[in-house]
Amino acid sequence: MSTPGITGKKIWLDGQMVDWDKAQVHVLTHTLHYGLGVFEGIRCYRTDDGRSAVFRLKEHVSRLFESAHINLMEIPFSEAEITEAILACLRENELPEGYIRPLAFIGEGAMGLHPGDNPVRVAIVVWPWGAYLGEEGLERGIRAKISTFSRHHVNAKMTKGKTCGDYVNSILAKREALLDGYDEAIMLDTEGQVSEATGENVFVVRGNVIKTPPLPTVLDGITRASVIEIARDRGMTVEETGVTRDELYVADEVFLTGTAAEVTPIRELDHRTIGTGSRGPVAKALQEAFFDVVAGRDAKYESWLTIV
Ligand code: PPE
């Protein structure tokens, strides 16, 4: 059996490199029923000197362990072992550039909401993944809508964790957006303020100020933190503060950040043109700076890269 769309040679499963097609689980896998599992999304880039580097590997691995801790899951490997396994997976699959998906999930054993002594299992999969919202999206910007679905309250969705089941909310919003002819959805929190997109953080530019919603209601995105640091290092003003829906409508620029989406501008929201209706100068500058960093062209942020 092969997986349509994605394929490769080996998958790391519970400490072993197994053949791609052999990385199977039983239908009684607890996470499959109730969604309690945690994951990461990480990118590896080809650097200008012909090597490959993983972007902010340490931060991603530590967020995986924090997600597990929040969910009372004990990963039976150390952070060092998972880090090494990620690098080994890239080497085994001879993947110079692509996406890395570590997943910790609860295996079979007890059924019912309490997972009992079911084992916590870990898989690491790597595959080639191009521009998440399309090459054209990176260059021209995408079309988005405000979702009719609210982001969970912070006391329902622990935003410091990347928990599998939380993504049902994102999938509802994403599918609605695509069915309605848009590329992506931006979600409001239960207070009505802008939260985040289905798998990206949101930034808004007006005049000389860049704003992004504060952490309590959004995932502490590693791309978000990186872009904030890069922008401030370039003398730009970045505020982590509440943003309303209409602030997006009248912004000069709106853009999204995420491991998969990288830095993607939004050119139209709910049929309102944003700014000039194309990628704006701030998004362009930050996008270029980000791609310089991941390709190893900016020595200042060398510590963010782990050579494979
Ligand atoms: N918010 C959410 C809800 C989210 O899922 C992501 C990552 C982000 C913000 C950005 O976080 P960071 O990657 O650390 O900058 N979404 C991942 C899943 C995408 C998918 O389709 O799967 C990702 O980008 O890897």
C-alpha cells in the first residue's frame, strides 16, 4: 500500500527506521478515536553552500515536548533522541529540502477517554513540500475570508500546545474557505478579535506599525517569533496587541506566517482589496529576509540553522 501524494523511503517509528509502507498502526490507536496527540511541523532548506539546514530545530522539538506536557503525555524519548532521529530521517530519505512531521500519539490498549497505560508512540515523517499556499500566493498574495467558525477559547484549546484534536476547528474553517472559493480562512476568537489563520499567525501593517495578535489566543508560532525578531532588528515597530476584523480591511498590508506557509501576503479579504491588492513592501522585505535566513545567507541568524 502506498500513500497517494506523499512517498519516501523510511519513517522513524518508536525508535526504529521502518520502510515507508510498513509504518502502519492498528485501528484501536487511541489518538485515532479521540484526537489526543501532539505534533510539529518543521522545514529543512537547501542552503546556498549546497548543504541542508533545519530551521529552528531546537525550538520545534522543545515545543513538541511542551505540547506533550500540557496534555499529560510522556514521550518515551529525550529531546536529544528526537532531534537526532529527525536528522537521521532526512539523511535516510536523502531529502535536501522539505517538511518534517514529528507526531506523538497514544497507541492501542484501553478504549474510553482515559488512555490508561496505553503507550505513547512517536513517528517522524519527512517529505518534499513546496509553497503551502502556492508559489503564486507567495508572490501575489492570497484571497482569504473571515471564518464563520470561532477559534476555541484559550481555556478549551491550550494554545501553547499543538494538539491533534484542536485541528478539527482549523479543518472546518479551511474547508469552508476552500468551498467558498477562497485560499485560506482567518479566525476570530470568542471575544470577536482576530486570532489566527487555520495554520498560520496573522500580521497587519498600517503606516509604520506592524501588529500581530498577542499570544494567549494564538499558537506561539516559531515563524511568528522569527519574523518579529527580524523586523525589529531592521528597525521596524512590531506590537503584539489586539486586532479587530475591520483593522484588517483598512490595513496597508496583511500577511500570514507559519512553517508551512512561510511568509504569505493576503491581497483580498472578504471581497475587500487589502492595500494595493498585491504583495506589499513590508511583506516583501520580510519574506526576502526570511528566505535569506533559511538559505544561510544571513550570518546574523546562523544559530537558527542546524546543518543536517
Ligand atoms: N497557528 C496554527 C494554528 C498553526 O497550526 C501553525 C503552524 C502556526 C500558527 C504557525 O506556527 P509555526 O509553524 O511555529 O510558525 N501550522 C503547521 C501545520 C500546517 C499543516 O497544514 O499541517 C505548519 O505550518 O507546519
